[in-house]
Amino acid sequence: MRIVGLTGGIASGKSTVSNLFKSHDIPVVDADVVAREVLKKGSGGWKKVVEAFGEEILLDNGEVNRPKLGQIVFADPDKRQFLNRLLAPYISSGIFWEVAKLWLKGYRVIVLDVPLLFEAKMDKFTTPIIVVWVDPETQIQRLLARDKSNEEDGRNRINAQMPLEDKKSKADIVIDNTGSLDDLNEQFQKVLVRVTGPLTWCQFWRSRQGVSIILASLSSGVVLCAKAFNNNRS
């Protein structure tokens, strides 16, 4: 099984690339979706966050007010790191089970869409690693246009993440999203060819098909050994 790592920065266009993979029938495990599940009312993650940040971060229906929580942690690095540590075990577990379900379904290639891929040390489980990159000015302008937020809040959110230049230096594949959607699509088609190519032997033996072959071979070996043992006894 090939687990492709996909990351980028806020407003870099990572979600657009993620949707392109989905449109080509490549399953995507989205860490943001898992994180939303982790924060659902009554869950273990929800209880931890309410205990740490108080009930003032809740909406009237008891769900976490995510924008309000975001404002708190993006303005305070210590609180942000604390929140990440608090939720990391729940998010990691959720991602693992999503990957496991896709493995059981027999998918040979999946995409792991994780904004904090490097920060959470999940990059070591993925190959290749794709970074969706834009220059800093394009990033802030797109963020302000998308979220209608003020510049201070926007820059706080950008500065809360690893700089895109640092992520770019760690990538196997860089998608430059400073251009048009057509430019992005053209780059994506080349990336698609690369990530859907033949699996390496290591990736193949980790796939469901590879494991099935191993188990079948072991079972055959056990049967043959048992027959040989019984023949020798007789």
C-alpha cells in the first residue's frame, strides 16, 4: 500500500488538490475531518478540550465553537501547542482506523491529507510527500479573501504553522499553486502519474494483496509440513 502524504499551508490550495485526488477515485484520509469527529459533543477529545478551555468555548447546542477556539490558540503559541498535544492521540487513532479500513478494502494507493504532517511526525509513514506551495503574499491575500478576516488574525494563523518554505524543502513533490487553476491541473496530472505508478516491493507486500499472498504461502507451507510429518510417521 502506498500512503501519499499531502500537506501545505492555510490557503495554499491543499484542499483543492485533495479534491482532485478524490475526483480520480483515489481515497483521501483528511485529518481535518477526523479532528472534527474528535471534537464532537460527548467524545473523549471534546471532554478534554472543555476541561482545559472551559465551557465558554461551547455553542448553545454544546458543540465546540471552532472559530472561537481557533482565535484563542492561534493568538497564543503555548495554548496552541497544548491543544495539539491534547488532541494528538485521538486524531492519530482516528487516522489509523481510517487507513486500516481502506487497507481492508484493498486500496493500493491512498492520500493522507494532514496540515501538520511534519509537525506531527506523520511524514515518516508517507511516501512520496506532496507540498502545495504558494508565495507568502499570495497566501495572505487568498486567506483574507476566503475568510473575510482582518490581516492581523490572518497573519497569526499563517505564523502558527510551519513556514511553507520549510515544508517545501522537505517535500518529494512540490505543487506551485501561485498560478491559475489550469496551471494547477496541469501539474496535478503529472503528480497523478507518479503516485499511481507500480508499487515498490515493500509497498506491495504491505498491501492487502501482498499480505494475502504471504498468508496463503504460509498456510500452504504449514499444510505441506504437516503432510510430510505424517508420511514420515507412517
